[in-house]
Amino acid sequence: MNGYFVARVKGPSMMPTWHDGDLLLARRLQQGETITQGDVCIARFPDVEGLVIKRAMTVLPKRGVFLLSDSHLCTDDSRRFGFATPIARIVTRLWRSR
């Protein structure tokens, strides 16, 4: 399973799709591979520590990906931090926390 790893959802930002504590299977992006609109990905915002799980809304190859939370109540996404660099694509949920 080269390139696959398990990620845990932290916080409510992706509700109702996924919940805090859910385990997701992710696949690292290969060189030249892109995210498309609607994909849920793991990404890194410049100047922000750690990784996030968000939904891709706009993909601009030279700028990165504009990401939004599924929960309209959470704004810790591209509206606050700008474009992000995608690291991996979410494949499926492995375990639901509730």
C-alpha cells in the first residue's frame, strides 16, 4: 500500500461529512498529480503549523488550492489562510467515531 496512510479527523470543520475522531484512508499525491474541485484532501497552509483536511473548491496550478470546511460554522480554511498546498487525497472513511 505504498503512499497510503491513515488520518484522524480533529474538530468539527468537516461535519456533517466526517466527525471528530473518524479515521480516513488517504493517498499521497504523486509528482504532477493534481486535486480536482470537490475532492477532500490533506493540505498545508503557508505559515500555519500542521496539516488540515478540507474540500477543494478552486484549483490554481501556480497558486495552490482554495479549501473550504464542510461546516459553514468553521472558517479555519482558505477564507482565513489563503491558498494551500495539497499533500494527499482522501480515499474513504475507515472507521466512524460515532
